[in-house]
Amino acid sequence: MTTKEYNNAVSLHADHVYRFVLKQVGGKMLAEDIVQETFVKVWEKRETIEAEKIKSYLFTTAYHLMINALKKEKRWSGEEVENTPQTVSTSSNFDLKEILDQALETLPSIQKTVVLLRDYEGYAYDEIGEITGLTEAQVKVYIFRARKQLKTYLGQLENVL
Amino acid sequence: MITRENYESYYLDYIEGNLNEADMVQFLDFLKTHPDLVLADDFEAPILQPSEQKQAFDKTALFQFDDLSITPENEESWMIANAEKILKPAEIEVFNEYIKGNEMREKETFLFTQSRLIPEISVFERKKELYKEVRFIPSMWISRAAAAVLIGGLSYYLYNANSETTTVEQNTPIAQHKKSAVQPKNNAVIIPSHSEIKPKQVLDKPTQKVKDYQKLDEIGASVDTPIELAFKRLDVEQKGVKPLSIQQVRPTWDLEEENLAQIDTKPNMTKPYEGIASLLSDATGRTIDFQRTDAKNCEKGFKFQVGNFEIGRRTTCK
């Protein structure tokens, strides 16, 4: 990968990687640091990275850095179902996106990751598997569970309203 | 070692038939000792025999539908697959027909569709820190191009100018002085028209111009930066003519103080320098100002300008 291709990747993907990380770590500063470190690592290994695979490489690197950071803070729940109370909070202004953000927070970390990669970045199941180190079947199962959880949350909201 | 943390991957491999015999035995033993996992929501049937398990497991959790039959047991998987937009046209048709007219199914389908996250715009504000500098300095390349064209053009001019030298009888003093070094044809030698002008510096090898070019590169000069020395002289004495000397390329303010070029021949300064000016203009993308100076005190010459530079030549009449 040339310097020009690297810079092009910064222009194309930095915002997306940042969004992906920010959604999961919550804090802006931590998310920025992870993105920064992600691109540093990519730059250091640019000689071995093909330009066509740079996006996947960026997300994979960011994902692993994010897991490490969250594990240090004991905030990575992995595959375990969180015992977060699934209460629905409503505001006076109904905003589907806001509600979905709340629902997203109720998902186990790994489910949140695969859903974000699926819905935000449009990755296929096998591509999500490559990034997260899961099998395609595992990705499907996590997507399946996440959809059920999100739908249940939305259903509760509808009942409240 | 199968644990509660990693059993799911074994489970998936198991239902896909990817476990070897040893792992399968180990996995089944694990499930027997952890019956609560078998009853988890997404893993429906207890696993006792591999053949039975494969039949009992609802593969629709993996969005694998053996046929187009939708039942209350698998309708949720269809709804999710619909929300995931992975149903084939024929499946969509069957699915729409299945939920049509059933308020509950339509509502569930709608909620699953709504469960797709809405991408938001996030801007990474420290993006500028990520960019890496491309090692390409335009001014350096312009100067290289300009220098190359300049040297080439001047060489071309000097070559042409030499062919227009004056011939005189062999017994002139200067010719005699040169006789030992030059053996002219047709009983004549080529001499300069004003041999009293001596070049300030004579270079031993024509390859010096290459060194000068490299030197120009090293100092990173551009057409906007004064260059003290870019091209000194082309000694063509070996060809049997009095040296033509382009002495120095200097900043503009030095132009009037000394001859920038001295030539011992009758010059034809029209076409060659226009060619040089044109080439330099193409190479630098700049307007090249070419001027001819009128005879003054029996001197005539020219100069042309590239950015802050001027290169010129002046000849003195005899």
C-alpha cells in the first residue's frame, strides 16, 4: 500500500472506523485514541497490506484494540448476556434512532459489534466473521439474537406509548 | 477443553457437521453435564444422538430454510431474514403471503424491520493527524526539469553556434597558436572573431555540466530561488574551435556587471534561444521572457528570464 493509498484510506474510512468504535466504547477520547492507534498500526504494516483490503484491516485492527481497551476497563461483556434491566425509557419526542441507540446498549458486546458492522457498514456475514474472528454461523446466530432483542425492546416501547 | 465460554462455537460446528469424532464425544459429554445450556433459548433440542440433534435443530436461526413452508415455529426466523434483506424473490413472495391479513404477524414483521440501526454521521476530528506526507516536492521537480531543459538547450545552441564560426588563413597568429592542437581541413583553421576575450574559467571535461546539474539539485533550487552557479561552460576546444564559454548563470542583479556568456564566433541568436525559451516555458509552466539587446558600444546580446532568473549573453565587436 502506497502513501497515497494510505491517505486515501484515511479520507474514506477514518470517520466510519471512529463511528464504529465510538458506538461501543461510549467515550469520545477513548474512541479517538483507538482510531489513532489503529491507523498507526496500519501505517507501520502498510508494506504488507493490500490496498483493496484496507477497510477490512482497519475494522479488524480497531475491533481488537477496542476489545483490549474495554477489557482493561472490564466493560467487555463478550458473548455473555448482560443483566441490564431492559426498561424502556421514553422521551416526549419519539425518535426511533434514539430508541434504537438505547436498545443497542442492552445487547451483549459481541452482538452489538456484529449488528453495527452489519447495519452501519453493510458487511456480509462472512466479512463480519473475518473482522471479529467468528465463524459465519456464529455471526448469523448473534445477528439473530440481536434482532430479537432489538425487536423486543421496540415492542415494549410500543406498548408503553 | 469445552467451557461455558466457548461451547457455542463447538455447538455450531456440531450442527454443521464439522466436529471430528473426538470433539463430538467431548461436546456431548459437556452438554450432558450442563443441561441448562441445552435449554437455552436459541438451542432448542437436547442433544443425545448426533443424528437426532441434526434433525431437531432449527436451522432457521442460521437463515437456512429447507423449503418455502412457513410455520408459527419458524416464522420469527423468516421475519428476521426479511429484515436482514436476505430472502430470495420467491421467498419474499411466500413470506408476504404468509403475513398478509394477520395483524400480529404484520406488526412483528414491522418491528423487526425497524430493528435495523440507522447509520449516523460521525466525524473524526483528528483526521489531519493521520495523513502522511507524500514525498514529492513540486518545486524541486520543476527545477530539475528546468535545469535539464536549460542544459540541453544551451548545449544545442552552442553546438549550432560552433558550426557558424569564421574561417581565416592558416598563417594568422592565433591560428599558429592553435596549430599544434588543431589540424584543420582544407588548409584553414577556425578561429574566434575576437580572440582577445578569455574565458574566466575553463573546465577540463564537458561532463562538468552534469556535475553542475547535480549541484543544482542538491541545493534544492527552484526557478524562484537565485542560483549562484548552474552551468559554467562548455569547452569545445577539442573540436578545433576557440572555446565558446557560457560562464555562469547568475541572479538578475549580476547581469549588468559582467558578461554572462562570451562567444568567439559570430552568433546566430535568434532561433536557438527562442527554442530554449519555449522549452523552458513548457517545462516550468511559466512565461519565459526573451529579449534581444541592441548593439551598444559594439556589444550585442540577449537575455531571457525564468522567474527571478535571467540568463543572457553579450558579445563584443572587434
